[in-house]
Amino acid sequence: AKAEGRNTFRFFEPGMAAAFIARNQLETDLQAALRQEAFSLRYQPIMTLASGRICGFEALLRWDHPTRGPVAPSEFIPLAEETGLIVPLGDWALRRACLEAAAWPKDMRVAVNVSAVQFQRSSLEGSVAEALRASGLAANRLELEITESVLMQNAVAVVSSLMRLRATGVRIALDDFGTGYSSLSYLRRFPFNKIKIDRSFIVEIEDPEVAAIVRAIVGLGARSGAAITAEGVETERQLDRVRQEGCTEVQGYFFSRPLTADQARLFIAAATAA
Ligand code: C2E
Ligand code: CA
Ligand code: CA
Ligand code: CA
């Protein structure tokens, strides 16, 4: 027992300490990056299947770290959420995406990812109104992508906030559909304009059971008038399958990787000239 007592700080192992320091450093760097505008956005095209045209782009954050190089969103977004930095970072992404989209053809939208923390810790409605005002972008050209984690906490307050946003014309999409614990129940809580079927289903679309799930989601969406986007379409075969199952939109490497703002403008010019 005595020997154990001396080992009380066993949890503070060298490896963990290193991880802790690295994480702290990353957090400090994240704060600096925000001040220095070391973040950028990429834009990935989304296609309407019926017309074969681009209906818009999803804005995706990128961080080019001064020494580590590009840091993946899967690494820095959770950290930004834990520290609350996602609030100013999310506001920045919103403003930037709206400014960029204002220069695109009027039938193209921009989709911006919104974290649950932005609902809890800030006036998202105020940020959205400000981003639209500053850019001159019409509200119906902005789409907010939320995951079910947004609706998990304080659902009543969030739903009323989403309702007010929708009433202004802003569209609301349910992202990563099918990956959570109770996805279906969230469809009843809010009238989403769009459901985005997670890439994990598209990868396995050859599996008849997975195809049946996709078909069921399409049915649910059709009933409420929601658009259904297949995420992460990488092959022509997957494209054919999601079309067969009734998805209305597609997004993925098969069409394009996320592009810089300049590349996105060229992509639009090439697509609209054809
Ligand atoms: P997400 O919202 O589900 O975004 C789609 C992710 O799938 C993006 O990864 C995109 O680059 C990737 N992707 C698109 N097509 C394909 C494909 O055909 N194959 C494969 N393998 N991947 C594809 P990314 O850019 O690394 O972003 C990862 C996640 O980080 C996003 O997932 C989103 O949850 C989060 N994120 C990115 N930007 C923002 C942001 O501005 N705000 C917030 N709150 N989260 C963001
Ligand atoms: Ca998304
Ligand atoms: Ca997604
Ligand atoms: Ca995701």
C-alpha cells in the first residue's frame, strides 16, 4: 500500500506530459493563428444531380501552422471547441465565406459548418446577420451545417434559434447524418432544408443493407421536402448508386477536392462556360 502511495502521480507519465505540453503549445499557437489570420477556407463544390450543375460550395477551414505545416481540422477544431476559440474562429469563417460567395453567380450557395459551442457561447444569430450585412449576400444563399450534437444540448433554445434563422431565409442542413446515436429523432425536432448522408454510408453503398438505409433516408427527406446530399462520393460507381437511391445532390473527390477561393472561381467559370 505504501509503495502504491508513492505512486500517486503515476498518471503523470513522461509520454502524457509530452502530449500535454504539445497540446498546450498547439492551443497557444491556435490563439496566435487567429490574431495573425493564419487560417484559410477551402471550398468544395456540391452538384445537383438532376441538372448536373454546381448548386454551391461547402466552406472548410484550413490551418497552415508556421512550423508543423497544415494541421487537419479533425485535430484543431476539437481543441478550438474545448477552449472556446471556435467562437471567434467560427465568426471569421462565416464572414469570410459570405464575402467570397457574394462574388459567385446568384444561384450558388455557400455552406458553413457551425459547432455546438457556437450556439452555447455566442449569439450565432447576431454573427450571421452581421456576416450577411457586411457581404451583401442574400440570406437564402447561406446554409448552416449543423450536426446532431447541436440539438443534443438545450434543444429547446437551439431549435427556437434555428427557427428564427430559418425565418430570415438562412437554410439549415443536418450534417453527417446517420453517424450519431439517435439521428432519426432529430429529424422530428426541426424542419431541415437538407440532410447530408455521411460518407461512411457512401463508402459501403454496394452493400444492399446500406443501400436500403440510404433509400430510407431519401424517403424521409422527400416527405419533408429536404434536399439529400451524398457526402464523399469518390467513384463513378458510387455516383451511379446514390443517383439510383434518389439522392438529390452529391459532393466528393469524384468531382473535386476542396479548392482555394481562386480555384473555386475558375471552377465556376469553367462549369458555366461549358
Ligand atoms: P465535414 O463537415 O463532414 O466535411 C466534409 C469532410 O470530408 C471534409 O474534410 C472534406 O474535405 C472531406 N471530403 C470531401 N469529399 C471527400 C471524399 O470524396 N473522400 C474523402 N475521404 N473525404 C472527403 P475536412 O476539410 O478535413 O474537414 C473535416 C471536418 O472538420 C468537417 O467534416 C467538419 O466537421 C470540421 N470542419 C471543417 N471546417 C469547419 C468549420 O469551419 N467549422 C467547424 N465547426 N467545423 C469545421
Ligand atoms: Ca459539413
Ligand atoms: Ca459531413
Ligand atoms: Ca464530419
